[in-house]
Amino acid sequence: MSSLPRRVKSEPKAPTSEELPSFLNSTSESEEEEEEWEPKSKIARRPRLPKKTEAKTKKAAPARSTVARKMVKKVAIKEEMDVSLPIAPVEDNKMQLLKPKEENAGTKPKTLNLMPEVPKKMEINSFQGKNQNSSVSDEKPSTSAPAVKQEKCEEEFAFDEQPSKKIKLNACPEGKPVKNLGDNKIKEEFEMNWDIVQALSEITNVEPWVCANLIRLFQEENTIPFIARYRKELINNLEADALREVQHALEELRTVAKKTHTMIQKLKKEGKLSSCLLKGLLNCRTLEELDHVSSPYKTGSKGTKAQRAKQLGLEPAALSLLQNPVELNLFSYIRPNTKGLANIQEVEAGVQHILADIFAKDKDTLDFIRKLCQKRYISIQSTLAKVSSKNGNEKDIDKFQLYHEFSCNIKNIQHHQILAINRGENLKILTVKVNIPDGVKNEFCWWCVNERWRPKQFLKPDFMRLLRTSVEDAYKRLIYPLLCREFRSKLTSDAEKESVMMFGRNLRQLLLTSPVRGRALMGVDPGYKHGCKLAIISPTSQILHTDVVYLHSGQGFREAEKIKRLLLQYNCSTVVIGNGTACRETEAYFADLIMKKYFAPLDVVYCIVSEAGASIYSVSPEASKEMPDLDPNLRSAVSIARRVQDPLAELVKIEPKHIGVGMYQHDVSQTLLKATLDSVVEECVSFVGVDINICSEILLRHIAGLNTNRAKNIIEWREKNGPFINREQLKEVKGLGPKTFQQCAGFIRFNQEYIKTFCSNKKNELGSSALTKAGALAKKKSKLTSCASQQPNPLDQTCIHPESYHIAMRFLSLIGGNAHDIGKSDMQQKVNVVIQKEGLEDTAKRLNTTVHTLQLIIDGLTQPEGYDIRTDFDKPDFKRSIVCFEDLSVGAVLTGKVENATPFGVFVDIGVGKAGLIPVRSITEAKLSKVKKRRSLGLGPGERVEVKVLNVDIPRLRITLDLIRVL
């Protein structure tokens, strides 16, 4: 079995102290006052079921066929079986394939309040591991319906209803629809008191059956691009962003479980583990909760006040006050020579600390105060720190001017505001606190005294005073600090995730910028003293010429002659200028020459492109390997030109966080940021696809399922044996096992014309060699014969996965088509005739497959040869003239290109050297394009927009825009 992909294989890492905000790193008295805090449990714990005997399991088997015969609209499947339906637990603790009803199939994921109740007998953990003794087939999963012998499965299935219990199969067809789990229970590596599927569902607002399927899919080493394209019916058609969110949440839960059990083993070894502490630890769902519960027991901790009081023997007195106060006599605990028991005041203080500790760690008490806070106005405030106002840098202080006197409801505060406040606090410029109104405290104390902790018997006035004092002490010293940390931790976590997701969306938009093919390009890396570096590349990205010109040192006219000569010599009419130093002056220089028609007869245009990361790439080992004889300064000019010709192939060479399309990227978890951005790059490269015979090793390593070593092995195989003829040949590459082939095969393309030409030439060469050197080649006969027998497959040029080829061929037979007509207009007409006559769903049932798989097959058969999904995205904005900042006026209507998107607005390049801001309130659904499919209500880098100037602040160089429409 091949190893996990990079993202899935890596061990989930807990955020380090550097990655956590200051309010989580700081220690306070309240953190040391905790011992066995039990966090809120969002669902009631279900009792575990005893293991079922083998006899019971076999007895339940016949029930499946009996119930199935009573279901309406059933379709008997004898020879073949659809294995592409979601998996869900059922009453007999078995995994079964679950498909939501047709009317709910296209709806959005349900919220927690609307989620169906999970059956009590379900064993969620059964989705999270494998039984080594299972008789499950190890063949690759499939969304198609592979042929299965009748003796392997004699089940009936109703498409319009949820399946009833599945009988236990002796063997499973391709795709593993049912797993033989033995004892019907597969445990997580680290068990907790909460259910991982239900917890994951609550965190992500994704249906439990989808979460269960995703846990299984991730456990089976499936990558996000593969799941998003070829397992849609198992995930309710979720997009890649949602899959990443579920995966990150799953990794966080498993990290918490792992750290919890590490802490349990440590405390057990030290003899500090009690039953109450064990329960509190196993209830933890976040790292913050785990730290809160375990901090008093860490090495070097002086213990809490409650712990010290218990050591003095005051715990029976505290419990007696709640249960049997009539017989309680605190004076009997006085020990004049013992510190902490010297007088009645010290005894009462010790009892108070024990009671406060009990109140602060009671689940019902914490649930009540949390629900109470949800109904009240809780605000977060930031003010200018006293120290920073005296000693701070004025420029840094001015950056946080908006937050010097800031207050906002925690329910309404924006993500970027949280990140800004946290940054100001880390720089010691701002002081931040959470305000909980006094009404919350008063109502909480009344409820505790009169309801939750009301004594079972009459209390003396002194004992009633002690009880009230204990409740107030619990709130002020323990519960209030805990709530503040929880609120800030939740706000920061949500803000960081949104920032990372925004970075990912912007990166995807940038990577999928439509390429500019078929023309030579001149890349210009602007500069002053060291000149502007030039590089001319051919339509196939070959370097034709490199040079340096000095445009801004009084030699502009002489250098213009050189530039004109180069453009004419290489028939280049497109100039790409990097947006770094001297960009504005270089743009004005070329715009002036173009307006004067200096380059005639060429009609020259230019565009501005981001050069973020170009300098870093130019001195990297990859650049040295690719362009060994080129000066690093000239390599950046080559990179700038290639970013327009094929943005995806060039930008994958640069570490994603250096591309510069994010927000507060240095303030968020770097582990989460890197994992997300690498996943986005993998998604983009996979969905676009690569031609296996011409792509570079760098591009190939980002295909789903591949890594650096596997990409290197593919390149070596290609250099040794010649081009790949079909996808099946990938199995001959070292390190590409069945799982790796399954993940990457659908994203690899083959140019059929090139393959046909190669095979024809190879056949002729083999024929002539056999006549002249028959004896010499006798030992190689078998090898040559196997090479010659390899035939190209027309389906290899499509997005159809090899596991669905047999369905595609049956569909071609159904419509009367031919595999050699893929991508032609005749194929589209034949498909339309059948689909209009029978409908998509009926056709899918006839082929014994799912609608999603059939739709993917139809797309693959009808898309023209060489189809590129990036054609639906925007191309660079080419210009011939320039607009100055001073030329702007309020009310002017301009066109521009989106540079970056943030939660508070979108920055647009309108060609004046300074990007303008469209506030988020101006971006409405009515102004967005109805043609383009959007992942969210927003704009992304590269999109062309028409805007109106609302305000121009010349001293501060700020431009405020209003969105008119998306072009």
C-alpha cells in the first residue's frame, strides 16, 4: 500500500507557543486554580453496547432481504451492484451504504438543530479503522458499478429510499461498499468520551453520514481532489474548501485525543490521576480545554487553593455543608498550630475554596453560564496601552488608531478586526478585555444558591453567607476568566481559519488565471540603478533572449532602439512588466512609446503582473537546475513572462505564502496555512490536469497522490522508455502502487495525436529492426512485444477515471457513439438525444451507476480536445496607455483588475500605481456576474471589474471605489 499524500500523511501538529495569541500563552491565577474542569458536552453520552456474538450477527442477516422486498420503486440488481452510495451506521452496528432521499440530495448541509438524531445503537468508531483479518477486497474503490459475480452479492436495492440493513458479505466488490468488521466495532486509536463523528458534524455543520464517509475516505488515503471529483455521492457534493475544513477539524480532534491520552499516562505514572480528573480529561474537545483541566497538575505547579484546603482535611466539611449542614460544626476543624486551620476565618476560607472549585467544574453549572452569556450582550474592548503611549513607535501606534477606543459585540465583530486587535496586543500597543455585564453574575449567583446548589436541609445564616461567598468567588476567580479565555480563543480560531480560507480562495483564483498561449512575450523586471532585466520567451516557454536595459538613467532613447529591434526580431508584441521597484516609471516609459507608435508595424500592448516570490525563486535550487547558465537577476524576468503565458505552471514553483494574496498571513498558524495552501495548489493542478509526456517534474509532483520521489520516478521512466502511451503504463513506474494510481490517474492527460504518431513510428522501427537484426534482438523479443502491444486509449484524454471506463463504453454503445469521436459535435448531439429521451437519472439507473458518475462521463465525452477549465477565468488586463493618480476625479468610471480580496473589501488595480478599495458592503449579489459559477459571494484576484471613484485621498494615497459590475 502506498503512503499517504503529503497533506494526509503528515502527523497533525499542535500549535506552538509562538503560533498562539498572547492571551493563551499567558498564565493567570485562574489557570492554576483549575483541577478537574469538565467542559460542556454538546451531546449526551450514549452508553456503550456489549459486543455482539457471531450468532447474533448471522441471525440479523436475513432481515435485509425481507425488508428490501417491501420497499417501493426497487430495482433488482443481479449481475452488478452500485457501490457508490454513502456509508452510515445502522441499528446492528454495521456499516451500510446510505443515500439521502432524492428531494434532499441537492440541499445544503443541515445545521445542528435540523440534524437527524443518530440512532443510539450506532457505533461511530466503526468508520475509523480497519480489521486486519477482514476478508475485504483490497482493490481500488470506485464510483462506478463494476461487474460482480452473482454469488458475491444477491441484494436488492431501492434507489428512492434509504437502504435497510445490509447483509454481511463474504467478499466485497470493487469499492468496498461494506467492511467485514469482525466484532462490528472499530475503535479510534485514542478513545474519548465524545463521539468523533458527531463532534465533527457539530464543528463543521456537515451531516453526520457525510462526516462518517469522509473519515473513512481520509483513512483510506484518498486525496481531496480525488474525493471532490470522483466520490461526490459519498460527500453530498461538497466542494474542496468544505472538505479541507472537515479534514482540519478532524486532525484537530485527533490531536486533542492524542495529547489527552499522553497527559493521562503522565498523570497516571505520577500518581495524580483520579476518576473525576480522568472524566474531565476525556471530555476535552479543544487544546484550550485540555490545558485548563491539566494545568494544576503540571510539573512545578504549586496546586490550587482548593487542593491545599483538601490536604488540610476540609473536603468533608464542604460536602457536608451541601448535603447535611445540620450536623456541620466548623469549629471542630480548628487547629491553632496548623497554618490554614488556626482560626474559624481560615477554616471558612478553605471550605469556600473547595466549594468554589466544585461549582466551577460542574458540567451543569458551566452549561448554564454559557447559555446565559449567549442571551446577553458580551463585548470585546481594546484601548491604547499606557506603556505604548509613552514609549511606542508613533507609526506603529497610528496603524491601530481605529482600535484605541474600540468596543464591539462578540457576535458582530469581524474576523479582520480580531486579527488586528490580537496583533496590537502582541506588540503591546493595545490592551484587550472581554466585558460580561453584571446582570449575568447576579442571575448566575441567584440560580446557584436557590436552585443548583441549594442545600438539602435548612442552613444557618452563617452557612448561607458562606455559600453565597463561595458562589461569588467561583464566578470571579474561576468561571469569569475561563469564559473570557473561551470567547477570545473561539474568536481567534474562527478569524484565523477565515484568514487562511480567504488566502486559499485568492490563491486558487490566481492559479487558475487563464493562460495566454500562442504568442511570444517579453518579461521586464524593473529597476533603477541596476537596470531593467529583459527576457523574451517563445510561445512554448523557451528562452529566446535575455538582456539588461537602463531606462531610467538618461539612456532611455538609446535603449528604445534596442527594445524595438528585439521585439521585431522575435515578432513579440506583448510586454509583461513586474509590479516591483520602478514599475510605475517603466510602465510610463512603454506607454509613451506605444502611444507614439514607436514599435510600428507591431501593435504592442503591455500588462502588469505581480512579481511576488520571483526574487526568491530566482535563487532557489529549482531555478538553478532549470536555468543553470542564466544570471539570477535575469531568471526573475523569465519568471515574470511565464506567469502570463502559463500562470499555474510557473506559480507552483514558488512557496504559496510568498505569492502575497492573503491577510495577516504571519499572524495565523503557519502549520494550518501551509497545509491549506499546499492543498489548494494540489487541487488546482489536479483539476486542470497535466500532459504526462511534456509536463515538468515540479508540476507533476503537485498532482493528487504524487510526491517528489514519485514525480522523479515518472520522469526517469519517461526518459528511459519514451513517452507514456496510456494510463495503464503508469503502473510500471517504481513506487506507483494501486492506491497511488487510483488517486492520480484521472488527472493525467495524453495528447492522442502525439501518441498515435509515436506508436506508428515505433511500429515501423520495430519492423525494420526485426528483419535486419532478428538474431541480436531475440533476447529482447518479449520486451519489445509488450511495448508494441501497448495501444492508446481515447478515454485517456478525458477527465473520466479508469475505474469508470467500462461504464463509459456501455454509455457509448447506448448512444451509438465511438470512442474516436470524443470531443466532436456529433458526440454532443448523440448524448443530447439520449438524455432528452430517457433523462439523466433513468439513464444512470440503466447503466447501474450514479448520476454524478454519469455526468462526469458525459462531460469527458463532450468536452473538446485540449479543453482547459481555466478558459472560464479572466485573462490579464492588457493596456496601451496609462492613467496618473492626479487624473482621478470623484465619479469617474474605470475598469480594473482585482489584486487581493479580504473580509473587509477588495483591492482593485485601476492602473494608477495604487490599488483602490471596494468596501465589502458595496459587493452585492446583484452586481456579480450571473454566468460565472462562484464559490462564495465575493471577488477574487484576476477578475476584471468596472468601478466608480467615490473618494480620492491624495495625501494618504487612498482611493475608495464602488463596484458597478463584473466584466
